[in-house]
Amino acid sequence: LISGVPSSASNVSFTADTTTHLTLYWSPPTENINCIVKYIVKINDQQMETTVTSLSVPNLTIGLVYNVTVYSQDSDNRNGSTSELLIVTWKVPLPVSALSWNISEIDGNISIILIW
């Protein structure tokens, strides 16, 4: 470990606020914590900066994979090691409501049609 260079952020995690919005969280480095001035968060090709250990991420696209990398940076722009997370977004199916059905028999064959 180089003196003054921040160690890596750890425990990168997230909560899904909606199917297209999440909040990232991480723990600060345990070594050289006093030299950290910001965190760099890369999500695929986009880079964001923050001075706190969380970041709101809106406008996600359902069905895409997001590679998240978090690293700390000191006042001399030296980066700590990276912490990574892979997030796959998905659409939660909606509950079926107002279910109805029709049963019919034609030539001894029974058909059931479900409508919702």
C-alpha cells in the first residue's frame, strides 16, 4: 500500500427503488480514509462522482446488464483499488387482475379461454 493512496471501497450493493431506478451503496475504505476526497462510480461507459457512500441511479433500461465499478480518489487524483458489481435489470410481472373465463364444448372437445 502506497502511503496516502486510498484503499478500495467495499461491500458494494444496491436497492431497487423501482424497475428503472436503484440506489448504490458501499463502505468506505478502511485504510488512508482521511485522504479520500471523492468516489468515482462507473456504470458501463458513464462516470459519476460523489463525496458520499451512496448514489442514486435513475433511468435504467429493463433487460440490460450494468457493470458497476466504484473506487475512491484522493486530492492528488490517485485512485484506490476498484470494487465491482454486476446488476441485471428485469421487469417484475404484474399480478393478474379481473380474471374471467369461458368454457365451451364443440364435438366433445372442451375449450377454456382465460381473459384478463
